[in-house]
Amino acid sequence: DGGITQSPKYLFRKEGQNVTLSCEQNLNHDAMYWYRQDPGQGLRLIYYSQIVNDFQKGDIAEGYSVSREKKESFPLTVTSAQKNPTAFYLCASSMAGEFTNSPLHFGNGTRLTVT
Amino acid sequence: AQTVTQSQPEMSVQEAETVTLSCTYDTSENNYYLFWYKQPPSRQMILVIRQEAYKQQNATENRFSVNFQKAAKSFSLKISDSQLGDTAMYFCAFMTYNTDKLIFGTGTRLQVFP
């Protein structure tokens, strides 16, 4: 079955450590996204990529980094520079391009806790 | 900047009744899409319904329908014959034609009780 896989489901790290969240899709989608979800704030866009080897900052990119070396993969690194990294992280993908109304397909998310 | 506002943090409805969730948005664009997503306790995001801005007819999907008022920049979701499985967070979202970037509201938590 086609879909988006995020791993792990729960992740725990000590403050000051970088951590990488995995996102893999086998939907042959061009575009991939990372969102952060906090209580009362909805989903906020961290980074997105419309094509391999290219990505753009979203609304809250500070303290995060991404790479898009393969179409299927869009890992997110939460660096020690991110002030409040504890959150629920959602990865998504879609068919990219102008005038597309392709909805985003979401993974099941990763809950990151930093202590 | 485009923004999406959901002014109802929480709503509740009795099973089999109808409930309407509000959403307004702000944009200077003329061509865009609007979506409602559902996030149950499992936290999986599920597309409920979508609307193209150029279409005047309101979208419907079974028990779910929207009231799209383009001039007022309003996009409310009506859930008819509410079911216990409708209990979830509901997010309104907006995307312009040329960005592939989905902007979400803060969500409305809907509780359906027996």
C-alpha cells in the first residue's frame, strides 16, 4: 500500500543534542512538507520541498534543517538551536505543480520530547 | 500574508444532530483551494472535504458540506447526523494555486456525545 512512513513514533532526546526525524513516501509525490503541531496553535509549516535537491523555508524554519536527496525521503533535523523542540511533527506529501488541488497526504507523526 | 482563522476552539454536539464549524481566511489572491481536515485521537490527518475558489457550488461529501462565501472569505463546515466517530480536531486550511503551500487554522475540537 502506498503511503507515508514516519519513524519513530516517539523520540526522546537530551537538550543540546541534534535529532533527525525520518519521513519516507512511496506515493511518487514530488512535494514533501514538515509541519509542527503544538496545542492551540494548529499546524505550522517548517520546511517544504517541491522537487529533489531543492527546499524552501516555511514559517518557523529557525533551528531546523532538511535535505531532499531522494524523491522518496525528506528527513528533518531538529538542531540544538531550536528553543522549544518538544512537539508533534507531521510529514506530508502531494503532487506538486501549478493549479493542482491534490490534497496533502500525511504520515502518522513523530512525538519528540526533549528534556 | 495569508491567514486562516478558526474562532471556535471547542464545540460539542449530540449524536444525530447537526453542527457547523466556522473558518475565515484572509488573502489577496483570487485563485485558491480550501480544505477541511479531521484529526482524530490517533492524530492521523484525514481530508474531509475540499473546495476550489472558482466554483460557486458548495462542495459536499456524504454528511459533510461546506458553506463557501468568497466575498466574505468564509468557509464553514456543516456536519449532519453527527456520529461518535466524528469526535476529533478539525482544521481549516488554505492553499493558493501557485505555492503548493498549505496554511492551517488553529483547529476546532469537536466532541460528539451520545
